[in-house]
Amino acid sequence: MSHKTTMEDPPRRHRRQAQTPEERENQLISLALDRVEERMMNRTATAQEYIQFIRMASSKARAEADKVALELELVKAKTENLRMQQRNDEMFANALKAFKRYSGASEDDDEEEELY
């Protein structure tokens, strides 16, 4: 029994299975966009679907998306800066200990200094 493809029943594309939740989300978004595009081509899309695409295309929406991307980049940079600062602090403390050992100070001297 063969199945004929009609305009209402487009051929299915075989897609590989998503490996991550992000890939799955992108696949679902792509499927939804394809379906809405078909409905727009057939002039059966709802006003709400048209309005959504108009909003997505607006310069304000693009500007907001750019702003969010830049804010995310800033947070990543601040996080990396904090990690580097912690590493520098550790290196500085280790260097001080090494200088003290080199100068002949014992570890008991370090403990006495910390008490004061």
C-alpha cells in the first residue's frame, strides 16, 4: 500500500536525533517555523503568526537581542576576571611564603605574625 504525497502532506525530512537539549529545542523551533511558513504561503496563517514575525523582524527586537548578548558577554568577562584575580592572589601569597623561607624566616614566624 503506497502513500502519495499531496500539498497537505509534505514529505518528511529525516533529521538526525538531537544530542543535546539545545539541539532538540532548535529542531522544534525549525519545525514550527517551517509549518508557519507553509501556512503563510497557503494564506492560512493566523494574524497572530504574522504579528509574531513582524515583531521578530523589528529593529527594536534585534536591538534587545544584541543587548542581551552583550550583557551575557559582560557577565562571562567579569567571571573570568574574578577567577584570574583569585589565581593572582594565590600566586602572590605563595611568592611571599617563598621569599620568607628564602630569607630564613621559619613557619613559626608566619603563625606569630598572623596572631597579631
